[in-house]
Amino acid sequence: MDTRPIGIIDSGLGGLTGLQALRALLPEEDLIFFGDTGRMPYGGRPKEQLRRMGQQNLDFMAGFDVKAIFVACGTLSSTAADLLDRYPIPCFGVLHASVEAMAQIPGEGPLAVIATQASIDSGAFARALKARCPGREILSIPCPAFVPLIESGHTAPDDIPLRDAIEEYLGPVRRAGAQGLLYGCTHYGIVDEAVRAYLGPSVRTVSASACGAAQLRDYLVREGLTGGGSGGERFFTSGYPAVFERAAVRLLGRPLGSPVEALPVWSV
Ligand code: DGL
């Protein structure tokens, strides 16, 4: 048993889908969440900047003596994978577990990954999918408008700007007859209903957040590190706490239990 909390980081709401998934799997753990909304979106930033930001975020979490860090962010998982691997605290991104889930989708037809521009440009998701599923065509598509839309509340399946963006980005996925779609950005699962309405029921969707959370739970259970917490949660943001809180309450469908704590925006 290890009573220390678990840290969770992302640029914003996407990480909360990771928190939600982890909370469902581990109700007693204490969780500390950092949403870097002051520097969001991450997806349009150059790799070197993202790596510096990733390091700052990990070091912030390390200050809480966490037993593990869930990097519930596809952008950091794909552009700073080596930082996560060699960090002195066990860090879990969302790339490997979600690619593994995609590899379980039966058939020989195309598979698609959608993620932020930085994640797609890194090639990390496409490479990992190709290595795991060498015989299948892999479509790899950036969706830069999704995160700003989602963060500003455009998530309903009948939302017109969201539907326009879905048609633009996912037209090729539908035309290719893809059998699986990976949300390589943790924000994207929030609009799963709208995406599925467009692609139809034959396309399996895989959430990077849910896969990463399950991988972290498996690790903690295997190592005997679960238990001892009280289900507590602390929330930090580098943005405007009231805005973060409103969005988080809407997403989680419950009050946060503790006031959102503000952080300065670190320079990059
Ligand atoms: N949710 C993050 C990801 O999974 C970051 C999105 C963004 O800030 O652009 O990539």
C-alpha cells in the first residue's frame, strides 16, 4: 500500500477525462490535477516548447510527493515520451496503451488516429500503430479546431461549428471505411457522441484517456501501490480558476469538492 496521491497533468479539459476514468477505476485514491489552461492549447506549439512545459508540469507534480504521474495529454505523451520514461517518478502517458487497444480491433481495414497538430507531426502515434498493425492502412489526421471548440463549450452533437469541423477532419476517415478511430488527444473523447453520429456505428472509437488510466491502475495494482487514500482531490490551473471550475463541473457532472487553486503561468 502507498498512501501518496497520484498526479494528473494536461493542458485542460482533456486531462479531466483522464481524471474521470481514473476515479472510476480507483475511487479511494487521492488525486492532484493540474490543468495548464493558461498555456492551452498545446497542440499548436513547437516541440521544444512543449518539452520544456512538460518538464515544468512534471516537476510541479513531483513537489507533492506523488506516487505516479498520469500524463493525460496526447501531445506531451507523443512529443516528450523520453522525458516521461526517464523521470524519477513513474509516469504514464496515453500513447502505448491506446495503440494497444487499437491493435485489438479485428479486421484488416484502415485504422485512423486523430490528435493535435504537434502530436500528428511527431509521427509517434502513426509509427506505433504501424508497428503494431503492419498490414493495415493508418490515417493520421490533425484536428486543430477541436480543442478550442471543446474548451469553449461546443460539444453537443447538434452544435453547428462542431459538426462542420467533424465533417472537414473526419471526411477522409469515413471515405476510407476506417474500422477504428483513436482519440489521440484526450480532449477529443468529449465529442465522441458527435463523432460517432457522423461516422456511424461500424467504426470503433478508442479513448486515449481511458486506456492510459487503465494502464496506470494495472501498474499500481501489480506493484501493490493502491489504497490508503480518502478519494480526495485538489485542482490547480494556470488559467482563470472560475472559468476552469465552471468547465470542470460541466464535464464531470459534479462539484469539485475543493476550490480551484491558481498557479502563475510559467514562461516557456
Ligand atoms: N489534451 C491534450 C492532448 O491530449 C492537449 C490539447 C491541446 O492543448 O492542444 O493532446
